Amino acid sequence: MKVLISDPISEEGIEILKNAGLEVVYKPGLPYEELLEIIPQFDALIIRSSTKVTKEVIERAKNLKVIGRAGTGLDNVDLQAANEKGIVVMNVPGGNTLSAAEHTLALIFAIARKIPQAVASLKEGKWEKKKFIGVELNNKVLGIIGLGRIGSIVADRALGMKMKVIAYDPFVSPEAAEKKGVELVSLEELLRRSDFITIHTPLTKETYHLIDEKAFSMMKDGVYIINCARGGIIDEEALYRAMVSGKVAGAALDVFEKEPVDPNHPLLSLENFIGTPHLGASTIEAQKTVAIEIAKQLVDYLLKGIIRNAV
Ligand code: NAD
Ligand code: MLT
């Protein structure tokens, strides 16, 4: 059986597939047109976030039995089309949770203390002590939108930094939140009370542009915004306006509505904006875990019919 891997994954996962006797074709960064052309040859497809598994791809896939996501988010897969064709879609839900949470914390520290801007200035030979005055996190209110796997770890670490943590998540009970040391509030209350707002929901019809013009208008002046979940949850044009007006003191995005980001994206021109190119899961540990786990899941399904983490 043939497995196509169309995004970069760790070598350890590829070895598991080969050792199980599967033929592996490794083509990270495969262009969409080429994917359409070669997909009929394959029994399995392994992806991360770059490959778009559209209805068109699924329609062309004559032999495809399983799609494996080496990671969490499945918004780049047409799940309904896969389902209708009987193709199993699997992911590795917890494999990169810790890395994504730690990246979120790194971005919180980075915007609070203007670290990337100060490093860039230092490297230009400047010594601008007055320009880079930051804020402490101690006693600040952190608003978490989405108290799932990643949101909960962010909450735990933020409590250690002595932040006051509140969260909005319609699928979590106040008791469950309380056990994590978190006060569950409505979205409006979170927007009104938070000094820092971090997003950890999936991208769905309900969360698309959840943070829009109206949401920004409810926030405190000088709020900081972090998004390590999915592009599209924040309306980027509204964020730009809120940053220019001074409502938002700083923003850090790891994810964008269109990736890779256009180098002329207006947000990139703002001094108080920082971003990373979807690096939340990019650690040696997380990449090894998700590659090994998705490879094992695929082998178990293709050779033994065992299904794990199907969605
Ligand atoms: P999860 O499913 O464990 O948690 C998501 C939480 O969001 C759940 O508790 C759910 O109840 C809540 N939620 C759903 N709809 C909501 C809504 N409308 N309003 C508020 N809350 C809502 O997911 P996770 O593993 O914590 O991942 C969270 C996000 O992070 C996903 O979008 C995932 O794709 C993304 N992610 C990004 C990276 C990265 O590299 N930046 C890495 C891993 C995961
Ligand atoms: C995920 O949802 O797991 C992230 O997008 C991480 C990734 O694969 O880059």
C-alpha cells in the first residue's frame, strides 16, 4: 500500500511506515495541482496544516482509505466529503498541546516586554532603553477563549505567573473551570475585564471572526491580543484598526487567515505587532510525537483495521 506525505513530518514517523512494509512517498510542500494529479495512486495521505484536502482532492482519490493529520486542527480537510466517500480521517489531538501552550506563553512574554522589537533594535547597533518599557504580568487578568487542552495548560502556567485567569467556553462547566483555578465568564465579560486575551478554540462557523470590530470595542484600552489557535478567528482588518487607534497595545499572532502571510499584510507594518509563521507545534518533541503517533495509527488501520482518534 502507498502512503503520500505532503507536509514535513519527523523521520521517526516515516521509519515506522516503512518498517511496516508500506511504500512511502515523501513530498513536503507538494503543490496543490500536483496533489490533484498524483492522489489517485495512494491508499493513505499524511498532512499537517499546509495541505488543503478539498472536495476536489477527495473526488480524485480513487484508492484513498485514510487521511492522517500529524497534529490537531482539521480545518484544512473537507471532513464531509471524506465521510461521504468512506475515508477515515484521524488526528493526534494531544501530541503538540504542550508546545502550542508554551508558544502562547512565549508570545505573551514577548509582547508584554517588547522582546522582538528590542532584539531587532539591539542588532541594529542601538541602545534604546526608554523605548522598550513593558508591563508586568503579575496580577493582570488573562482572558482565555476556549478552555480545552491548550487553553487549560496556558491557564495553569499563567496562574503560576500570578495572573488572574478567566475563561469563556460554552462547552465547559463552571465547576470544571473552577477546578483549574479559572473563573468561567461570558464572552462579553471576558472582553471587558481582560488585560491579555488569548484564543484557543477551533476555527468553526461560530468562531469565524469571533473577535471583530464589535468585540474590540468592548475591550479595555491597552489590551494585548494573542492567537495561537487558527487564523480567521480574529478579523485581521478589525485588529489593524484597533491597533492603530491605540485600543490594542500589542498583538501576537502565530496563525493568520491566509498562510503564508502576504509580506505586505498591513499588520506587519505596525511596531507593536509581532508574529510567528505558525510555529506553535514546531518543537523537536511535538513533531516527533505527532509523527510517530500518526504513523502508528495509520499502520494499525491499514494493516489491522484498528481505528484510533478518528473524527
Ligand atoms: P480543544 O478541542 O482541546 O479545545 C478547544 C476548546 O474550544 C474546547 O474546550 C471547546 O469547548 C472550545 N470551544 C469550541 N467552540 C467555542 C466557541 N465558539 N467559543 C469558545 N470556546 C469554544 O483544542 P486544542 O487542542 O486546545 O486546540 C485549540 C486550537 O489550537 C485549535 O484551533 C487547534 O487547531 C490549534 N492549534 C494550533 C497550533 C499551532 O501550531 N499554532 C498547535 C496545536 C493546536
Ligand atoms: C495543529 O493544529 O496541530 C497545528 O496547526 C500544528 C501544526 O501542524 O503545525
